[in-house]
Amino acid sequence: MITFDQVTVHYDDAPAPALRDVDLTVEEGELCLVVGHTGVGKSTLLGAVNGLVPHFTGGTLHGRVTVDGRDTAHHPPRELADVVGVVGQDPADGFVTDTVEEELAYGMEQLAIPPATMRKRVEETLDLLGLADLRHRALYELSGGQQQRVAIGSVLTAHPRVLVLDEPTSALDPAAAEEVLAAVTRLVHDLGVTVLMAEHRLERVVQYADRVLHLPGDGRARIGAPADILRTASIAPPIVELGRAAGWDPLPLSVRDARRAAAPLRARLADRTPAPARPAPPADAARLLTARGVTVSYRGVPAVREVGLDLYAGEVTALMGRNGSGKSSLLWALQGAGPRTAGTVRVPEAPGGAVGVDPHTVSADRARRLVGLVPQTPADLLYLESVEQELDQADAESQTGPGTASPRARDLLDRLAPGIDDTVHPRDLSEGQKLALVLAVQLAATPRIVLLDEPTRGLDYRAKAELVRIVDALAAEGRAVVVATHDVEFAARAADRVVVMAQGDVVADGPTADVIVASPVFAPQTAKILAPLPYLTVRQVTRELVAGTGPAR
């Protein structure tokens, strides 16, 4: 169905090809998972399938890409629209109408499909993706998972034989991600659709893949059975890392298979108490922020309901909950830039000080030094012409760099996403690279309170590990960090405390191990596999294995 024949893609002014001598075939009715670190060429590979590369991206493509027998070099995207459906990282970016039903019909209108056929396909797609009850709903009213299903449905109505998905679960809570993946799996199994999916959160999707296509970073590609590729790949989900550490063969890819293999490991670890995933903050830590009765409403509809929250120096808090639960609204209200219908927020001028100021009432520059926030759409903060200009501006505004105690924005960026050229336009970066750049810009101001809204979206495991180290360093410096996230694996590694929101209310607030292990939705893979033992991360397990007699067999 999809064939790459010695494909090399080289962009102008790039030091090396994005893809080099790629030779592979993806069969009909196959779900192929594309994995690799940020910036290794995944988006280029996906774009080559529907002709975006090189027709719209520029650069030079050597070799031949064929989809259902059509050579993409001679068929631009408009001539492949009936064969290839593409859903990007942010489904809302592709919406052009107002309601679910209109969006499903729009693509067919562009292909001049007869009205009777359009009506039939809309009904079939509504039933296939479980959207029938939402047919007249406005798109902006839908949750993230519902929007993702509508985006998939809008390309399915054209009856494409190939579906290209670029990080379809990156912005979704665990339950919504399961909804989307169930719909995608049904397309593969029941309709024979070929799916090419790029995803960083492999723990969510690897068990559904027929094959894995790994881009190691040198422009080349390896394709094979998931267990074979992931056993030696530089990127792997926690379940695979745990299997490697325990020496399991064959390597399990689902929690069910891993639990069956883990009985000897659980027995070996049963009489041990793991070290905490991260050191606990000091008991006498200073309170850096006090929020009482915070309420946020939009057009009379409450998004946050009378939330009270205290943030302490050295503490990392994960703010969790399904899409639409009020997490982002709460973060913006705490930072001061967002609306607040009622309630108070106070930040002491000095750590431990009795008198606090409201970030909403001070200048934007002063508020940023008190409470820094990285938004869910980081590109909103990028407005200059190159990465170097963004970094230099951040240093100038934050008074960091040589001769100061604060790190340069460039140093922070290199820790998060190394190798980004200074001359690249920020809008040309991948989503993960954009996020890393904005993180560097905001952290350069070194605020005492750091709010991160879905910071792991678009980041690979290596970048997330570096983000954990940066969050640890911020906490060690006495800052309070709040991370709104759907990434349960990141929360298990980085957070001391978890606050769960639902419909604008705080429904749980406590130590990470107590809150996330109690929930089948938010529990990390290691906790599910080794339950009832109190392990949250693979690192905790490997420490105990090293301290003991070695790997369990």
C-alpha cells in the first residue's frame, strides 16, 4: 500500500538529509507505528506519504514514494486526497466548519461526491466513531477526545485507504486516548484501513501496532515486529524498559502479558521497600502561593469552582484530570493573566513573607517573575524570526547570561532539545521543539512559581527525562512547580503531589503514590504490572535489582 524506494529527503541549508536511503513497505490493513526522538524526521516521513514533502515543504526528494500505486512526485496532495487522509497533532487546526455533521461532510463536498452518498457516509461515520449523539454539537464545545474522533471522521468520509496520524493522543487524557485508539484499531481490523501513526507516548499505543518503524536519528529507518525493534531501540515505553531490566523473553508489550511474566519479579521484590521516586520536600517549606475560592466562568458557565490551593517551596505538583476539567483555566487564574470571577491569589514578595501580592494586579513583567507560565499552545509565545532572536530576547528580558547566576536560555534549550540551529524560524520547528524553546524562554526568568500546561506534549522520552531533571532542579532551588498533565508516567517520575480536577472541582489532593495508584486510569504502567507492590517507576525497580542479586528470570 505504501512503498518507499531508496528515498532521501534533503532540505535546503540543512547539514544532513532528513531521510536517507529509506527503503520499506507498509502493507494494506496494517497499523505501523513510527517512533523516534524529536526532530529525527518523523513528520518528514509522514508528509512524504501524501505529497506534502516536497510539494509544499520544499527541499529535494530522491527516490520514489508510491501510495496505492500513485507516485507522490507526480501527484500533489490534492490528487491523493481520496487515497490518503491526514490528521495532524492538533485536530482543531484542521476544522473549517462549525458543527460535527458539517465537518464530516466538508471534505466530501470538495471531492464533489453526490449528496445522497454524502448523507450515507456521514451516518456510517457517526456510528463507526460513536459520534451520533454529537452530530449537531459545536466543535468548540467538544472535549479533546471528541475533537480527535471528529478530525479522524472528517477524513474517513472520503473513504481513504491510508490514514496518517501525527501524535493523535498527545493532547488527550488517558480515557480519551483509549477512545481514539479503539476507533483507530476498529478501522484497521474491520475496514482494512492502513494506518501510519507517529506517537511519542508509546505506552499508550505499542500494544496495538502490527509493526514499528524506528528512525534512529541518522536519516535511516528500521521496520519490523514491535518486540524486535523495541528490544534495541533508543526509545521505548516503561513496559519495555521493565522487560529489559528483568530479562524477560519474549518482551511483553501489554500490561496483561507483563503481569503474567512478572510473577517471579514481584516475589523477588515483595520484601523490599522502594526508595521514593523523588525526594520529599522539606516539612517546613515556605508557602509561595495561597489561593482561596478561585472561580473562573466563561459566559456564565463555571470552569473552576471555588478552588483552594497552597503551593510550597521545593514541591512539584501534578495537576491532572480529563480534558475540560478546568486545569488550564486554573493555571491562568493563578498566573494572573487569565480571568477570575471570584477568589483571591496571593504570592509573598519574599519566600515566607507574610504580605502577598496578587499577580493579576501587577505589571506583566513583574507577574512573570513571580509566576511563570508555559501555555498549552507554546507557539503563542513565539513571535521573532529565528530561534537565536527568541533566546536573546529572553536573556535580555530576564537579565540572564554571562555574569549572572541564572542559566542562558540557549543552555536550557540545549538540555531539552539539543541540536536546534540558531537560524531556524521558530514556526518551522516540530511541536516538541517549539515546546522546548518556550520552556527555555520562560525558565530564563527564573520565577519562584513555575506553571507548566501540558509541557510533555510532543516531547520524546529523552526530552521528558531532561524535563524531569529541570523540574527537580527548580524544586531544589526552592521553587514551587505545578505541571498540568495527562502524562501519568511523567507525573509518577516528577511529582511529589497530585491534584485531580473534575468539572472545575478538586476531587483529590495528596501524595503521588496515594492518588495515582488508587486510580486505574492514572496509574503508571509499572504500578499496574507490579501491583500491589508500591512501585511507580522502572528506575525504582532497577535500583532494587541492582541492590539485590540481579535480574529476576
